[in-house]
Amino acid sequence: APHRVVIDAETEGDCVLVLADAFFPGWKARVNGAEVPIFPAYFAFRGVVLPEGVHTVEFTYEPVAFRWGLRISALALVLGAMAAVWCIWRDVHLRRSGHSAKAD
């Protein structure tokens, strides 16, 4: 997928895994489930340090703007639902009391 890359690696010593994709903010890396820092390798690519052994390396693209967009959208949805419930409650309350909602 364009937002996720999984690599199985076996190293004989400490080394650097270089992924020939552009280094860009928003990418996260996990080695065997633990988050590790990504650094620009050869000025343009993504790199992570791997210790000796067998590893599963997962790169995921999680841009900050996307997460903020999700939060703002969820907040707008909740506020919209609350406003709809309030309008319905107000209309029912006014009808019960004999007032018209259009008179306000």
C-alpha cells in the first residue's frame, strides 16, 4: 500500500536499512513492534538502524495534518449531532408548552 511498507530483514551485525523512497515528515518506523527513529539516508531516502538479528520493519505514513483533520472532523460531527438533538428537544418542548417554534 502507498502508506505502509513491511520488510523482513536478517542482519549479521548492526546495519542501516535504506528504503529508496523519499524521506518525508509523517513517516513512522517500527522494528519488531518498537518505534524507532527514521533519518534521511543519502540526503533523500529513509533509513533506520537495525541491530544484529531477524527483524520485521514496518514503515507507515501518518502525517500530522491527517490526524488533526480526523480530530476536527470528529469534533464537528459530535457538535452537529448535539445541535440536532438540541433542536429536536427544543421543538418537542415548545409543542408541549403550546408555543410555536416559528414564533421565536
